[in-house]
Amino acid sequence: MNSRQNQLKAIDRLLTIMDELREQCPWDKKQTFESLRHLTIEETYELGDAILDKNLDEIRKELGDVLLHIVFYAKIGSETNDFDIGDVANGICDKLISRHPHIYGDVEVQDEEDVKRNWESLKLKEGKKSVLEGVPKSLPALVKANRIQDKVAGVGFDWEEPNQVWEKLEEELGEFQAEVRKNDQEAMENEFGDVLFSMINYARFLKIDPENALERTNKKFTKRFQYLESKANEIGKSLKEMSLEEMDVFWDEAKKV
């Protein structure tokens, strides 16, 4: 591991390289906040993949890519004298200190839940009109639902016990099935949304991250399906030519691999 001094040198090296690229590289010269945005989102998802795969070497690499984007945005900001990397770092430092009065002040907390409640209360004191203002509009719906529920729980709007959430989920499932029987497409979609929202809420009570859980299942399904494809190829058949019974044999094999 690097010493604090070497870590600071590495950051300084990155800032110097960023200066040089911005001055000399045709591609880097042309970049703007807007042009980098979609690349930043992509890099963040790649970091998320590495985390789910528990690949520490890839996590290190992807963190570097994300850090590069942060430095890039700060460099662009400095060119118009709006902000630089120092302003970015000091801004988050000031926020962390103000949001942790139990560390840097005289507030006492008992547990993590107290910290979360204080965090949301402090944000409202800072001028936010709603605790939900901090939920990005462009988040994927699954992640957004989880963040919304987490935010409102932070100010006490929450169920008391997991079984209450489960009962609500069962209620929503019943309402969804009722609309399925009526074959009302719009009503089915509305009720299905309520089912998903309740499932995400139940997952939160069980301390399950729904996004991580679903993505692990995506990865598991993909791995098994690609095994099925490879086995079909080995026997010279396309999947369309195989019966479900034949595919099930390879699918069961895939579960054991």
C-alpha cells in the first residue's frame, strides 16, 4: 500500500497528465460536460459489474476510470473559473463535516438509523424542500424506487415490521391478479408497478439490495443460457430445433457447472 505522501503524488501526477491532455490531445480538447456524461454513466456501470463479480483488480481499474472523469470535469470547470478539483474536494469535505455532527459536533447517535435520520433532517435545513429532491430523475426505475423508499424512511415514513410489508405485498398481488382476470392492460401495468414497489420495499426490510439481487440473477441466467447454446452447438442443433425437454437437460447441467 502507498503512503499518504505517495497517494498525494499520484493524484498530482493525474492532474498534471490531465492538464497535458487537455492542451495537446485533439480528442481531449473537444470534450465537454455533455459529451462526457454518457461515458461517465458507462464507466460507473462497469465499476458496478466489477463489484458484483468481486474482481478486486477490475474494481481498482474501474475506479481509476471514474476518477479520471471526476478530474476531467474539474479541469473543464477550472477553464471557465467556475470551480477546480480543490473546490470539488473542499465542497465534499465541508458537506461530510456538516452532515456528521455526531463526529464533528456534540450530537449523540445510537446506531446507523439515527445517522440516516439526522442526515435527511440536515439536508432539509440546508434548503431542500423535499427529502426526495436528492433522488436523480434519470435513475433506472428499480434503483429509484429503492432510493425513494430509503429517503422517506429516513424521516420516519416507514413500516414498523417486515411482516407488515409482506402483507402489503400480498395485498398488491391480489389486486394485480384481479386486473389480470379483467384483462385491462393499463390497470394491469399500474398494479404490477405497485407489486414491484412493494417487493423492493420488502427487500429493503430484509437488507437486500434489489438491484444487486436482480443483476446477480441476470448474470446467472446468462451464464446458464450460454452453456445451453454451447451444448446445442456441440450436437449440431439450433435452439429452435430442440424441444423444451432437450433444452431442460442441458439447463439442469448448467446449474451444476
